[in-house]
Amino acid sequence: MITIAKRFTFDAAHSLPQCGEHHKCSRLHGHTYGVELRLRGELDKRGFIVDYDELAAAWAPIYAELDHRYLNDIPGLECSSTEAVVRWVFERFAKTSIGKFLVSVRVDESSTTWAEYAP
């Protein structure tokens, strides 16, 4: 088995009111999120698991749902912690035509904080 990965970014705002009014994350703020999609499988006749262009095409509609949005307004992301975002991305990508190869998703909220989902 071979694992491949591709990184993407999106920009979005969110707030975490469940943290309490005195917590800095309860206020509206934004991030440039990093997303890493990892896929695993056997090589096909082209020598790929999945062509990176196919991977990017599968990501495009998910990106459109997230980029320059207020995450809390997206169904399923009313609680928009990084942990919730990473699971949401995984579940969306798993439904794509190449989702059967997906093994994990990592979402970076900043250069020092991230969450990974690998069911």
C-alpha cells in the first residue's frame, strides 16, 4: 500500500461561544486553515493511487463550502472547533468519487495547532 497526500488552504471566520464570554476564542476571529488529505491504496495502471488533479477536483466543492465563510453558519459546524472541522471535512471528502482511498485528514488552525481525524 502506498500513501499520498495533498495540502490545501482556505480562509474562514468562526467563533467558539461555548468557551465562555471571557475566552478569546468566543469572539469572532479568522484563520487561514491548512488541510492535508491522505489517501492510501494500490497503484492503478497509470502508476497512481489517485491522480493529484482528481484529488484537487474532489476537494474543490468542499473548498467552495468553506472558503471565506463564517463556519458557524455551515450545517454541521455550528460548533466550529478544529476538531469539528476536521471530522466535517473527512465526512464530506469520504463521499466523493475517490473517498474510498481517504485514510485521514489533518486541519491546521495555525502554524502550531492542528487536529487529525483518522477513523
